[in-house]
Amino acid sequence: MMVQGKEKMRVLLRFLKKEYLEKAREHYMSNHLDPFKTLVSCVLSQRTRDEVTEKASRKLFSEYSSPEKLASANPRKVQELIYPVGFYKQKSKKIIMLAKELVEEYSSKVPSDRRSLISLPAVGPKTADVTLGYAFGKPVIPVDVHVEVVSKRLGLVHKKAGYEETRKTLEKLTPEKDRWIVNVGLVLFGKETCKTRNPLCQQCKIKRICDYYNKRGEWKE
């Protein structure tokens, strides 16, 4: 018998809290930066590996630690600092534009509502949600590749769901107080076990509730 969404989420939450609570809390707090740094780092992270983003962010903020400083930055200098993030030339221009808009329209403060965030240059739904969750502590579930892949394999979300449907479905199934660990926990679980390519299904402790595994029996890739 297939396990339904609400029961799957209960099982998933028990698993994430048992396996990842301390690591997830450490990850969440270490990334709980000020809103400006969180927002800009997330823009840099688009199509870029985490380790590259972290290094580039440190270099960038060592020179430009505020919207005012970044707004008046030399684009070539910014390019040098953030290289080799993906599309670094375009991103250098976009984060300067972003900083200028923060200075001019929001008195150098990052807005804490989703609509205003998405209106900013280079800020899409995921970047807005990461900023809301990590910088402002809002009960949102940003959907990165790991969150998307795992939630669809489990059958919490249907395979063709886009970003907004995935986010809204997961948030509807998750109590507000637990939404942070769904995001962080699924990222950690996705990196360790439910990998985007070649998932380690036989090692998975929640395969009994997984559509991807159970519809195929002993799945091999």
C-alpha cells in the first residue's frame, strides 16, 4: 500500500531529526548571515558549486561589505573577486545593480517580503526564499536541486511540478517550526544518499516510503 503525503512527511521529519538535526542546525546557523550577504551570496551561487560560492563571497565581502560600497564598486574589480563563479561577468554587473537598488529604493536595507525581493535585479523565487529563510528566519522551504529531486522521488510532489508548486506543496505538508530542517535536511540527505545521479537506494533508511525505489523494486543504475 502506498504511503500518503502527510504520513510520508511525518516519517521524513522523524528521519531528518534523528539523522541530521545537529548537522542541520550547525549548517543553518553557520549560513545565517546578515540579509545583504545572504542575498548576494545566493545570487553568486546560481549555477555554481557551493565551495566556489563560499570562496568568492568571502573575497567579495572583504572589499565590499555593504550595499553602499558594492553600489559604487568597479565592475572589473568585482569580476576579479568573484571569479570563477558561473557567469561571473554578468553577475558582477547584476550584483552592483542590486546594491544600487537597495541603496536607492530601500535605504540600503534588504526587504523582508517575497514580492519586493523578487523585484530586485537577479533575484528569483529561490534566492528570495533562501534570503527569507536564512536571513529573516521566515518559515519557508527554498527548493534547490536536492530538495526537488528527493521530494519527487519520495512522491511528496509529482514529477512535473515546477518550483512554486513544489515549494507550496512541501510547506503545506510541513509544520512551520519544521520547515527549516526540511530544506537543510534534504540538502544534506541529497548530497550523502539520495544523490541526483546514482542514488544509494540500498543504503537509504526511508526507502519504504519512496516511490522511486518501490515502483522499481531493487533499483539499480
